[in-house]
Amino acid sequence: MPLDRPVSCGKKEYMLFLFNDVIFELGQPEEAMAAEGFPISKKDFARTSLAQTLNLAREAVFQDLQLPRTQPDKAKVLAVMLAVKTPANAILVGPPAIGAQSPAQIGLRLAEVSLVTLSHLNQLQEGGTLRPHDVQRDVWQELYKQN
């Protein structure tokens, strides 16, 4: 069973997606894109490359470093787009330690994180106890160890 696709939980199917240190429940990403009110049509999205989608994430985070917290709806739209375009269920996106002068300097990393890890982090988030340190330790440091 792929760990990056929606999982059946009773009758509800959902996908968890980690955007920096915030977990989003996306539902079925393909269905979310088709829903009324989604800011890009399926036809336009089909013509959007992965590079263009990643650049949208860079531009959004360049404008607002705390995007997943301050503009969760916008971050969730980007998460849905990435979930449809890639097998990833997590993105780490932000400036280098010295800052960024343009969106092109914003770094990003996509990852496929186990459902067990994302579920645990989601439980912490729902309980109000998720800290950036938890995400760093359980997701990003683990990925760096693997590479």
C-alpha cells in the first residue's frame, strides 16, 4: 500500500499532507481539485508543470514565511496541487539561513513520509501539542539520515 495516497478510514478517505510543520487533511486531492471554488480549473492545472507548481510554492512562502499558519487555505491549495502532481505527501519550503532576496532563493524539499508518522504528528496537532521540533525530528532529520 503506497503511503502517499488517500487511505480509507471507515467510509472517509483522506490524505494527510505536511507543509513545513503543519499537517493538512486533503481528502481525495483529485476530488478537491474538481470541487467548486478550487482556484484553478482542472484543464489549466493539467497544463501546469511540476516546476511551475513548485515555483508557486516558492513565491507564496517568499511572500509569507509562515504561510501554512497565516494562510492555511492557500497552503492547502498548494498541498493539493503537489499531491496531484507528485507522489509526495510533505514539503519543506523556506529561505536559507541568510534569508532570500527573491523567490528563486527559496529552497524546497519534497518527501514521502510514512502514514504512521503523519498520523502521529496529526494527533499531536489536533491535541495542540505539535511543535516544529517534533516535525524536524520525526520527518526532516530522518530523511537526511537516509540520504
